Amino acid sequence: MSVMSASRLTARRAGAVTALAAATVLLAAGAASAHVTVHPESYAKGATDGVLTFRVPNEEDTASTTKVQVFLPTDHPVLGVLVHPQDGWTAKVTTTKLKTPVKTDDGTITEAASEITFTGGKIGAGQYEDFNVAFGQLPDDTGQLVFKTLQSYSDGKVARWIEEPTGGDEPENPAPVLKLTAGDASAASAPAKTATATAARAADASDSTARGLGIAGLVVGVLGLAAAAFAIVRSRAARS
């Protein structure tokens, strides 16, 4: 039951990744931070069918980033994780048995993603990469999620973005933190619904335009035939 439930949650994430892929373009407009960050910065508690983007900048002058490991909390698990394909990169999702199973509308979940490792690609000096991860449901029993991250470079150096915020100054090596707020948990699926509705309206408008043009063409054709027939009758009358 738990494996099948997790599979159903994961399957529903594919639409969310496609519908929200445009968010990556907006993220690219800002300057890359010196450390790994997660976007958006907040979601509603218990949000469903959303996308998290992990932005990984390269802060080295000569070495390239060749491996990124994102650790997901299992005390407040993220359910239904699905990784978006990234050109040049291979993603491996590691799951862990939960100490406390999570009950959902699809059944009881006993396992959840605990780590996502990206390898095979390269982030050069002065560059960054956005890694998109869709989720089925966020926890509703905590105020934030901390995603500790390890960033490995081609020269062997490993940047450890694992320090949690303490409420004061930002740590030297801060981990990406997602704030969970009280709000409408269904808001995460709004962009996908909006995109679907917009596409439907565009399709309807296109169909209406095509039908209008078709009718107009028929009317023009009928008028043309009528004019030709009138000209022939008039010509014969003149000759007679």
C-alpha cells in the first residue's frame, strides 16, 4: 500500500514540473548568490503539487562544480519527490524509511526521499545551475525546511552548506531554507491550473477564429458566384 501510494503521488508531479518550468526563466534574471539557495523562499504549510528550485552558483575562480548533494529532512518529509531532467546531469534520488509514517489521502507513506545527488555535469567559474524538484506534498507540522547541501569541485574541494539559521546574523555556510507559512495549501497548484485554463482559452479562441474565417470564406465565395451569374445574364440580355 505504501509503495503504491508513493508512486501515485510521484506520478502527479510530472504536470507540475511542465506547468511551472517558466519560473526558471524568472529566477535567471537575478544575480546568483554566493551560496546555494532554494526558490521560492516560502510555501504554505501542507502545499501540494509544487516545484522547488535549488540554485547552485560556482564561487571558485578556476575549479568547476561537478557534484551537488541536497539532503531532504525526514523528520518532516517532503512527499512525492520528482526530479526534472537536467542537460548534462544525472540525478539519483535516495529514499529512507520514515520513523513516523505519514498518512495522506492516498494512504500511509512509510518512505520518502532523503537525498538527491546530481553528477556528470559542470558549473564553470562565474556560472550557476538551477535544479528543479517537484513535490507532491509539503509537511504541515513545521515552520521551515532546511536542505543541507554539499557542493563538490573538480579540484577536490567540498563546500558544506549545512549551517542552520539561528535568528541572528546569517551563518558563514548557510543551508538553503524554505519557510512554511500558514496559508492556502492549494495555492501551489494555482500556476498549473492557470496555465491549463489559459491554454484552453487560447485553443477556444483559435477555433472560433478558424470557424469565423471559414464562414467568411464561404460567404465571399457565394457572393462571387452570384456576381458572375448576374454578369452572364446581363451580357445575354444586352446581346438580345
